[in-house]
Amino acid sequence: MPTIVVIINAGSGADSDTSKLKEFLAEVFGANGVQAKIIVADNSSKLVEIAESAALGDYKIVVAGGGDGTISAVAAALVGTNKTLGVLPLGTLNHFSKDLGIPQDLAGAVQIILDGNTAAIDVGEVNGQIFINNSSIGLYPNIVRRRERQQRLGRSKWYAAFWATLAVLRRYPFFAVRLNLEDETVVARTPFVFVGNNEYEMDTLNIGARKCLDAGALSVYLLRRTGRTGLVRLALRSLFGLLRQAKDFDAFRTNQVTIETRSKKTLLVAFDGEVKLMQAPLYYQTRPKALRVLVPKENIEVKG
């Protein structure tokens, strides 16, 4: 029996020729004495089905090939098991693999899998949904939902994202929330609440990256009501790595947080680039070291 299964998302943006990709992977693994079963998932529901089956199978390593959404879906199936996740960054942004220090070229990423260095890292959870990077409510999930509608009309992803952002901002997207943290309660009117799996860089030009994935904490960020000009100022500060200096930008570190809204019974929630409608309130918690993942040897102590 193969000890490794590789699950490739056929919809990933970085490599659309899955037949050549399968040939390359089979050749590389075979040349190194590794028997790998390579499966291509045609859609997201099939991806989840394959991942859940692999989590129950005899494979020791389950490799996910795709973007952050693909990696997150496979990781969710493996959380709490004795399986180890391997990562092939085949998406557009690949935030998770970059935070792990995994090379962004395919050959380099495969070598990390062959090396076999394992670390245990944290995941976040919201109402039972696992996420490996972050989750948010407000601006981002609404932009994603509008962008997807535009893409179904045949528009490109970036064109659709641009017009979706303008449409959401025109609607004055502020809403009232109550955040029940471990030792305090925060009430605010805000355009978004962002919850990260561990702490995100906010004071450098490398904004949005994480130095550590095993601190056992969530990072919570929100902007208090400042109007559309405040959103523009926030965007400009983010370009120069000055977010924490914004007077209306709040950041918290916690193990868990409950988010309540005054009138909404359901909320559109984003997690690792995917969007789902969830029942309010939203309960976020960290799951410390719940996921085993293959990483570069030099990152074992830092990342796991």
C-alpha cells in the first residue's frame, strides 16, 4: 500500500495541466523510493470527500496540492488524527506554505515532503469549522461573495474583485458587534472583525505574515467606526506597515472569543478564502498543536 496520498485540486491557478503534474510527481516520488497515490479532485465537494477518506485510510502522509482553500480543506480532515499533512503550493497567494517556510517551487516543496521533518502547529476553529490562516466577518466575505457572482458572469478574478470591493464600500459596511474575550468585553461599530490563527505581522512591510504557528493563541483585529475615509487611511497604513499606529485599529490576543451582533441571526463568514453562512453567535477558539505538518528542518523549532 502507498504510504503517501497526494490530493490535487484541478481548479488551482498555478498549474492547470494536471496530467503533466501527476507524471512529474509520480516520477519524483518513485525515483526516491516512495510509492504515492495521486488523486485529482475536480471540485471542492470531491476534494473534501477524498480528504476525509484519506484521513480514515492507512496513509501516513496526506499531501494537499493547491491554494490556501485546498490546503485548509485537507487540513480540516486531518486535525486530531495521527496523519501528517504535506503541502504543495499550487495556488495564487499560498500564505500558509509561505508561513511554514516551504519553497514556492514545486521541486523544492516535494523535497520537503521527502525529507520528512514534522512539526505540530495550531489551527483555529469557528463554530466547528477549522481554519489554518484566518477567518473574518464584514468586508471581506461580502467582497468574496460579490466577486464570485461577477466571475460566474465570465469576468476575470481581479476585475471581479475590484468591482466587488467598490460595490461593498459604497454600501457603508459598518455593523455593531460585541466581542466577549477571555478577560474583557468590547463593543464597537466596525466594517470588519479579523481573527487570525496566531499573530499576524502588522508593523512591517511584510504585513499579513506570521512568524509563529504554535503559540496557542488567536489574534483579533478590528477597526472602530471612522467612515469611508478611515478605511482609506487604514489601507494606506497597511501599505507601509503602520497598522498598529492607527488610533482606531484595535488588536487583541486571546485563546477564545465569542462574537455577537445586535440583529443578525446568521453571518457571512470567511475562512482561508472560502465563505460560508453561519449561525450567530460565532465562537472562535484555538486548537493548539492539533495538526501535524511537514516543514523545512530549520523551521521545526520556530514553527512547531
